[in-house]
Amino acid sequence: MYSAHQLERARALTYKHSGITLGSNKDVMIANRLDKLKRDVGHDDIDAILNAVERGNHVETFVSSFTTNKTNFFREEFHFDDLKNRVFQEAIAKGGEFKIYCSAASTGEEPYSILMTMEQAKEEYGSPMLNYSLLATDIDLDVLKHATNGVYEWNKNADDFPDWIKPATFFKRRPHPSREGDYLIKAKETLARRVRFNQHNLMAENYPFKPEEFDVVFCRNVLIYFSQADQNVILKKLFRTLKLGGTLYLGHSESPLELTPYVERYGQNIFVKVKEF
Ligand SMILES: C[S@@+](CC[C@H](N)C(=O)[O-])C[C@H]1O[C@@H](n2cnc3c(N)ncnc32)[C@H](O)[C@@H]1O
């Protein structure tokens, strides 16, 4: 059990380091995350750990304990259909370099789904020369490590792939070292070399990107963790990095809020930038 004061300290530190807003209905979750933090830091005195975080120690471990990393391959599959069938074709028609930004990449299933979609589109539309790149970021160093390794359990993920993707084209498969009958898959180098994983906090004052740097921005299932005021600030920063005519993909319960007059809606949480903010 944690005292109200300890829960409050954890809430304040979570907001300070990640922007994640934990309401008063989240006390049970905070307690579970503090349990995890104690295990990860390797001792039991939560006050001492919170003191250390306040002094700037164990911050990455703290942030990892408080992020929710749920994701899967081809989550909200219609976004990948849109990327392949509309955005890709427009990119081919336009030519030049094509840059994609995935802003809350978690363990990597989302960025690898983007890459598979792009590779499949190249194959289907016979445009092998499209010069594209993907930057994938997250605040959580643990998930970025997982994403960079690119290793996933196959049985858990097998149903996530749409029928227009052949996983064997993109992943090597090997038996699970400890579970008979299960498999691990690893992204092939041809896929993995297309993505760069970096740490970036969406709450950062300055984003290390140029205005209109990206053709596509994925910002899915992360805004929900922030207050509406912070969501607007983040959306505007992301919007500045998106080209006019570029596409913003948001998660199923997220909206462009104050950017609404500057975008055209193309489908379920698919927004095209039509005006500068
Ligand atoms: C629920 S996952 C969503 C992953 C993926 N976008 C998807 O839709 O499946 C949310 C991710 O946002 C990340 N996140 C939370 N706060 C963040 C912040 N301030 N800056 C960047 N990423 C953050 C978490 O670490 C987590 O990996």
C-alpha cells in the first residue's frame, strides 16, 4: 500500500518527465507501476526511489514504469490500407524523397508495419525506386531497445498481419528457445535498415525536425495520455513538421482538436494538412 502523498509524488513526477496525466481514478494503476519501479530499481524503499528520481536519478527507469506500451502489428489496419493505396500512389506521382515519422513507436510493431506496407506498395505498384525513410521515436528507452532488436513472438502476432502481407518476406523465423511449438521472428535487415529509432519526448519544448520535414506523421494512441491543453501543443508542433498536403494519422479515440480547420478528413482519423497553422 502506498500513502496518498507517495501516489501524489509519483503523479507529479510522471507529468514532469513525460506529460502523462494520471487522474485521481488511476491510483490502483499508479500503485502497480510503483511496484514495477521497485522491482526494476532493485530495492524496496519507495520514498528513497522517489527522492532519487526528484534528484534526477533513475529517470529513464521511472518513465518506463509509467508508460503504457500496448501495441500490435497493423493496429487500425485501415491506416495502412490508406498509406498503400492513396498516399503511396501520390508519392510516386510527385517523386523526390518521401519521409515518414512515427512519433510513439513503442516496441516497434507500428514502424515495422509501416515499412512492410511501403515495401508491399513498391512491389504492387512496380515502383522500386521510391526513395523513402522512416524515423520512429518514443520516450521509453526500454521499448526502443526492443524495437531496435526487432524480435517478436510469432504465435502472439500471427493473426495481426493482413492477408496482403507475407510475413516470411520480411521476417526470419526460428523456434522459441524455451517454448516448444512457438516461434520468434526477427525483422530482416532489408526491412530494418529503412528505420531509425531515436528517443524523443513529445512534451519537449523544441522538436529536432525542420518545418515541413515529413510527408506522413503517425501519432496514434499516445495523445490520450495527455491533457487536452498538452495535446493541442503537441499536435501543433507535429503539424509544423508535416508538409502541406501531408497526412496525419491519429489513434481511434484521438482528434486534431484546434487543428481541425487546417485539415481535411480522409477517413477514420486520417487527416490531410490543407493549410498552415
Ligand atoms: C499505447 S502505446 C501506442 C503505440 C503505437 N503508437 C500504437 O498505436 O500501437 C503509447 C506509446 O507512447 C509512448 N509515450 C508516452 N508518453 C510519451 C511522450 N511524452 N513522448 C513520446 N512517447 C511517449 C509510450 O512510451 C508508448 O510506447
